[in-house]
Amino acid sequence: MTRVLVVDDDPQILRALRINLTAHGYDVTVAPDGGGALRAAADHPPDVVVLDLGLPDLDGTEVIAGLRGWTPVPIIVLSARDGSTDKVGALDAGADDYVTKPFGMAELLARLRAAVRRAAAATVDGEPVVDAGDVRVDLAAKKVVRDGAQVHLTPTEWGILELLVRHRGKLVGQRELLRAVWGPATARRRTTCGSTSPSCGASS
């Protein structure tokens, strides 16, 4: 059964989505705020997340960044914010789709099905072991081997490497790196970073 995490601070929307999604065969978990969403996702990893942006404790983009730090789970934003800036910001933060309120349940269900299909295809085509010259990175085992010898990394070093490997061929911005490895609070502060090494630091 597909697990869906629904995050919204409106109790009526949470109730309506829980009832409708459950009726269509989904296993639904709900959270009324960003902190609860991150805890729920960690405790019971969902197959897809439906996320409002206007949460009482965190902005939805911060929740997206928090999730993207460790999971590629599909994220569908469901928000009353209909401006292009909000949409671009959410998608750039890592959301996979964006639906504006008010919304039709049939459309949301179709987008859920599409997100699950894309995620399943990515899993089938995924590459848990990545080779780059004489270096092999095993994402599933969290292990790096160079010239046949295992390379021991700190958790921070692994976090940086994993992010870059998962986004290989793409530009990873400083803020995205800070959010994923050190958390949203660090990314919000003014940062000074001389290189993308573990010694990269942030100062307020």
C-alpha cells in the first residue's frame, strides 16, 4: 500500500484528504506543522508527500529542504500561494509538483499516481553504486572505495559526497549544500565558504 504523508495546518483539509486518500487505497499519515512532518517522515518513511507551504512553525520550502537532505521521496506542494515566485521557489527547493488551492480531488489523485510511477521508475533505473575513475561510491552501504581500499569519511564528509553524487552533472548551490548537510537553520545565516570541503563553515 502506498504511504502518503499529508502536511497542512488546516484541520478540515487534513481530514478531507485523509478520508479521500484512504478511500482510494492509500495509507495516510497527517501532520499539522513542519516539525511534525519531518518527524513523521523519519519514523515512517512515506512514498509521497503532499505539503502545504504556509505552516505555523516552518515555511514549506524548509520542510522540502529538510526532506531532500536524506530522501528523494516525491513531494507535491498543495498551496494557496499561486504566484510564480512561490512556485519557482518550491520547485527549486526540491518539490516535484505544485498544485494550487482550491483543488480538485481527481487532479490531485492523478498527480499522486504520476509521482508514484516516476519514483518507481527511478528506483528501477537507480544506480546504488557509482564509479568515477578509481573511486567507487556505494550509496546504499554508505561506503567509498578507492583503488580497492575503503576510504573512511566523517558523517559530514559523507553528507557532502552523497549530495554531490546524487546530483552529479548538476550545479549544487551553497545554500542547498548547507541545508542538506548542516540543516535549514545554518542555511539561513550569512555564510562564508572558501570551498566545498568539510572545513566549510558558517558565521552569523
